[in-house]
Amino acid sequence: MIPIRDDNPVYRTPVVTYALIGLCVLVFLAQLTLGKGGVERMFYTFGLIPAVLTGRAALAPGLEVVPPAATIVTSMFVHAGFFHLAGNLLYLWIFADNVEDRLGRWRFAVFYLVCGTGAAIAQVLPDAGSRIPMIGASGAISGVLGAYLVMYPHARVLVALPIVLVLQIVRLRAVTVLGFWFLLQLLSSLMATSGEGGVAFRAHLGGFVTGLAVLPLFRRAGQRG
């Protein structure tokens, strides 16, 4: 199920959403100027490494450019490749503008970072000794999806749905699209092998749950839905 767009209007330019997309793209373009070794170095320098964050390991000399705690934020803007970037930005483009519109720009910016932090904690705690860098915006974006689900459950989302090896374009309610997404992350997390690289499904779940949990703190006074 691939989301294409939603039918949910916005009433203000989503400046923060555009800025987040722009920063991710700029960082990725910078990665393209590096060789293979340079990209790997960037992953270890700016990615979130659980063992380093928890003090169980240290980076090699020259790699610790920012404090370990800061990598919770820097890791959100580094991606492993084009499809990793494109997939994350597709979800950000479709769903974040409405959440920003409802919360307001500054509230949304802080909400996004809080969700990314919650995602990082969910990934780190079960495997605090891991030395595998976690990178990508998906944890923070997962929190945005949780907020969208709460605020716009009946919004219509245009999706490409594979039916008998043919992609069908259909409109589904957001609760169906995002509910399926959450179920997929949950099942994938249960089947994933601990200690190996790959998709950080625990971060996706952690970001989503964080978004649900903290959303009431970020809504403006008197807001509903």
C-alpha cells in the first residue's frame, strides 16, 4: 500500500514541513559527494549508536564530532540511500502539513523532535549495547502519522494498492491506511532478528506511540479532534 496524496486541505504554508524535507535532501546531496568510506564515516559520526549513547562504547578518534546525545537529532537527517530518503519524505509530504497546520509551526517543530526522541529511546532500550548506527527520519515521521490518525481518522488518502499483481488506485480512510501501516510495523518488529542491521521497526513503533501519547500536550487550548 503506497500513499500518493490525501484530500485534506491546509490553510497555511507548512514552512516547518518544507524545511525538514529540505534539510534531509541537502544532507543526502552532501552524502553523494563523499566516497563509500566517507558515507560510512558519516553514518557513524552523525548516526545514533546505542552503545555510544549509553556509554558502553566510544567512537574511534576523529569520529565524535557531536556529543552522543546530539545524535538523536542529527540521525534524523541522514539516510542510507535514495529509496530510504524518498520513502520517508513521501510520508512526511503527505501527512505532516496537516499536523503542522493544526498544531502551529513551533509546536509542530518541537513535537517532531520529541517523537524522534521517543523513537530513539524505543530502539535503544532493548539493545543498549548495539554498535549499529540508526539513521533516518522515520521514527519522527511515525509520530506525525500517529497524530494524523488521531486528528484526521476519516480523511481520504489516495493509495496505490497491489491487487493480483496490478496496482489499483483507490481512496481509503486514513484510519485504514495508517492502521495497516502500524500493524505492518508491529509484525515486522516481531519477526526482526535482534542485533542485525536493517529497518529500525522498534523506532517506528516508538515514534508512533510517542506521537499518540504527547499529542494532547501540543494541541492549542480548546482544540478538538
